Amino acid sequence: MTYAEALVVSSMSRGGLQVTQAAHGNEALLRSYARGMHGEDRATWQTIVTGQALTGTDAWGRQAFEDSRFRQEVMVPAGFAHVAAARIRDVVLPGYDGALQVYRTTEQGPFSAVDLQNLSALAKEIEAGLNRDRDARSERHHEVLPAWAHRPAVRQFVFDQDMNELLGGDRLSQLDDRLRHQILHHARHQLQDLDGQPSQADRLQLPDSRSDLWTFRVSAFKNYPALTDGPVIFFCLQPECGEWALIRQGDFQADLELSRLVPSMKYMREEFHRVPTLDEIAKLSHLSPYHFHRRFTDLLGLTPKHFMLECQIQEAKRQLSAGEAGLAEISKACGFSHQSHFTSRFKQATGLTPTRWRRMVAKG
């Protein structure tokens, strides 16, 4: 199958889509995508929703594709006339699907049904390779998620202004009643409160029926044509710090800015027990502390301080679930200055005291 450019695009835990890999690195294409044009990429979202490989014409309709902003403002300036996409599950992070996109020039002509079959087969090969590599890294670094981790099969929930789920199926049914009701309540409220802004984003913690807190990144868009006409809101269940620690710089080969943050994430994951300074952490990404903090927060949806705290809390949970160490010992091992500080931060992060959380896990 011939093509002029191939991209791997992933939905991300901050909402929307991002190019993670690019075969030839067409700068015009990457720049326009990074400027928010993922909100026009109907081909990728439709292949994620349906699981079917499709062309731009399949996704938009023939005339609508010709007239679409994605074609006119993303593809044409980059020299492309045709696009096709096939779904890849769990591209970078588990629970966040994406797609293999291929582009052709006018001279190369449109994609045929046989091309789509080949594209789908290639996407499945890439998906299998990503899964094997992720499993190998997880085993090598002993980053196996425990039974108490917040890990439903899907981690992204998207709604329109009428509270219709836009990613297919009844995804919310995987969550308990209390979480579902709170998500829908918050979605209605925030979509009514956009106040003319093109988008809003926030970090939200919601308790489940056991009062255990789940952390979501909530992103609302006044318009998101790739999925529907009108407002859209994303609820993205945030990855565990151990999942971020398995990311490689090469996983974001097409996004050098995000890629340069990876060594700092790994460093925080390894050294959280001694609470390294922001200066130490920022040096690994070759940024000043100010710029590192700003870019880390913008690109990952949480501050470096929050990330460090999540590393501490995850280790505390591991030790609490083992049931062997006392609170004072766990507090010291996780880098907290004293036990009362550990208890207050643990409750702030989880909604439960360490003792109550330990009992909850013991009950299953």
C-alpha cells in the first residue's frame, strides 16, 4: 500500500487527540494538528468508535469531506488529498485508543477497499507489538497494577449536551452508581457553564460507593465537530504514576516537547521517597524549573507536585494492602515528614484515612 505520510494518533488522558508517531514528520500537518485541529479529525474518532477502517469520504460523506476544515486547513496545506484510518487500541496508555492514519496526494489517488483491509491488518500488527512491548516493560520494572487500582476496561467517557455517550456502547455501566450519577451531574453543569469560552479543563476527584476517590481530567469544548455538532465534554480517568513510568521517550516521537518530560517522570517515580526538589527534576528535561512546571502541567494535566504525591500514595497503598508495616513506618518509607502529614495527604488523595483504606481493601 502506498502513502505519502503515516501517523499514529492517540486519544489522551487530558482529552482530545495527539499525534505520537510520524513516518516522515510533515511539519505542516503536525503543526496544524497541534493547534487544536484534532477537534476536526472525524476519521480518527469514527474509527475509534466503530472499530472499522475507513476513508475520509466514509467518515464525512463525499462532499462534506471535500468542504471540511480538516481537509482544507490540515491536509491541503500539507499537500494531501486523501486520508484513511484504522483503529489501534491502547496506543500509549491502556484504555486510550487511537488510530493509524495514512495520507495520499492527488496523484496517488484515493484509498480502495483492498487498501483499507491492508491498513486494518497493519494497525492490528502495530497494536499487538505495542501490547507485547508494554507487557515486557511492565514485567521488567515490576509495574503490575494491583487489584485495588481504578482500572475499568475503558477510561474515557465523552458526552454531548444531551448526555448521549459519543464513544459507543454504555461505557458508564462499568462504573458504580455513585460515580455514574456524579459524572452526569458534573457534565450537565459544566456544559451549561462554558460562558462562551472555546474550552475548559479541570482536575476532578469523585468518590465511588465506598468513598474511594477516582481522579478524572475533565475537558469541555464549546464545539467539537469530529464527534458531534455542539458542545462536548470528556471525562478521562487519570493513569496511575506507575503507568506513566513505563512510557518511553520514543512513545512520543512526534511530540518532542512531551517526550522530553519522560525522564523527569521516571526520576520522580524512582526517587519520590526522598522528595527531590523541582530544580533537580527539571534538569533532567533541560528546562528551567518555571518552564518545566508550566509545560508539565499543560501537557499532562497535573502539576509535578501532584505527580510526586501520587507516587507516594501508590507506594503507601501497596504497603497498606500488604498489611505488614505500621503507619509510622509507611509514612517514613514514602517520604512524608511525619505520620500526621501522611494521614492528611492520604485522605486528601483517596477520600479515606490510611486505616480505613486498609480495611476496605482487606474486605475486597
